[in-house]
Amino acid sequence: MSALGERGMHAGRDFALTGFDNVQDAAHSNPPLTPVDIRPGALGEQAASILLSRIQTPGQARQMFLAKSQLVVRKSTGAVA
């Protein structure tokens, strides 16, 4: 966003901008950043659970976890949020 500002442009008005991970600072930027939220804390918990299970039972079948993502629309894409 700062690079856009250096060129006289603004996210949400001149350029749609989207981030990833939904870090807490995203909601407090100017304008607030629209992120794809993959809930990284929950993803880490699931990875740890699978790892511990695999350590306890090394011969078990592979497990797969598909994280659900969510687009959190904020003003950096030009949306009124």
C-alpha cells in the first residue's frame, strides 16, 4: 500500500489489493486490507494433531486436512465494508 501511495494511488480506489492469512494488523491498515483468511492457528493445531497421531502410530495411513478459507472483504478492494 505504501508503494501505491508513493505513486499517488490508493488501494481500494485506484487499485484493488488483497492479502493472505488475515493477520491482525490487516484490519487496522489504511484502508483496511481485504485478506484470504486460512485461520493459521487452527491449521497449526491440526498439523500438530496429525503429527502426534503419526508418532504414536507410525504405520497408520496418511491423513489429509483441507483448510477452509474465507475472503474477508474490506475497503482495500473498493468494497464498502
